[in-house]
Amino acid sequence: MNLSTPIAVLILLVIVVSSIRILKEYERGVMFTLGRFTGVKGPGVRLVLPVIQQMKTLELRTVVLQVPKQDVISRDNVSVKVSAVVYFRIVDPAKAVLQVVNPYEATSQLSQTTLRSVVGQHEMDELLSQRDKLNGAIQQVLDLNTAAWGVKVTNVEIKDIDLDETMIRAMARQAEAERARRAKVIHADGEKQAAQALAQAAQLLSDQPASLQLRYLQTLADISNEKSSTIVFPLPLDLIAPLIRGAQARE
């Protein structure tokens, strides 16, 4: 029996087996034939001819990128360290292979520079109170620049903002002064409202003398409930005026 036949069959079998590629549902294969781009292959069993064809496999799932802390100087000259999380995925496998060497590394480096650039355009108060606005601004810049690489940035979240101890103490003093200011304003508003109420009550009593007399009687009732041996009761002159006039008439 000629040995060349089994050897040829074995070689052919090895070639066929090595040519088979299985792509998962979340994977895509960028195909090259003799060095030229010939299309993107979807999930399933794919045949790649050795030497003649090559296939670069990419995932379409969302990638979570941790952006390390970056030293940033805000617009009001405050030094901070800011870290973030970037969520992105490949939407065009052909561009991700043809337009950039490593889309993941390129997106990572671009995220770091964009984070420093965008944060540096805002003041410290905005960094602490308007994170959603900053997240949207960073995402917009990243998405615009990564579109040429076939990468879609779906979300950006600022993770941590670290301040030095001096700035933390200064912000604490500022917050305390703000609380004291608000307390004084509230107290002044309360005094103003109380004065207005007293003025209205005085006007009402002056217009209705009978109400003033009832108020005197109520005051006497309140004093009588106190444990005191001496009670000083102010007697209105309009109550004793008739008695005085009668006495003068008899004289």
C-alpha cells in the first residue's frame, strides 16, 4: 500500500480542521484574503483558508474601562484628582481593525486626556454639584472622536473626586459660614413677620375698643393663674371716665 495516500489524507484533514473557526453570537470576524479586506463574518462556523486568508476576531459586548485618577486643575485653580468609568462597545468591526491598531488602548488613552480637558474647563463647585452635566460632556467628546474607530461610547460616570486637606477645610468653613448666613436671614424674616403681625393686631384693637377691653380681661385671667401674692392690673381710663365725670358734676 502506498504510504503517500494516508499521509495526503491526514494533511488534508489537518488543513480542514485548522481552517474551521467558530464565532460566538457576540463575536464578529474581520476577514482578509491575501492581505485585502474581504468582509465581516457573523456568528457560526466559518472556514478560513490557511496562508491565503486571515480573520481578526472582535467582541461586540460592552467593555467597562476604568480610567485611573488624573491630576487636574479646575478653572478656579483648584488641584483635584478625578477618576471615571467609561462604558463602550465596538459597533463597526471593520473600522476597529482598519482604522486603529488597538481600539481598546486608543479609547483608554483618549478617555484620560478627555477627562482632564473637560474637568479643567469647570469650577470646583460644578464638579461637586453637576456631575451629570460633566458626564454628558465627556461622553459627547469621546463618542465624537471614537466614531472613526467604529467604537460607540454608551456612558461615562465620574467615579471619585479627591481634594487635599487644605481645600476640604476651606470648604467646611465656607459651608459653616453659609449656614450661619441662612440662620440670620431666617431669624430676620421671622422678626419682620412678627412685627407685621403685631402692627396688624394693634390696628385691629385700635379700631375696636371693645376688643381691647376683652384683651384686658383675658390678661387678668392669665395673671390670676400665676402663683403670685401681688397682682398689678392696668385699668383702662375709658372704664373709669364716667365715674370721674359724675363725681365732678356732683361737686
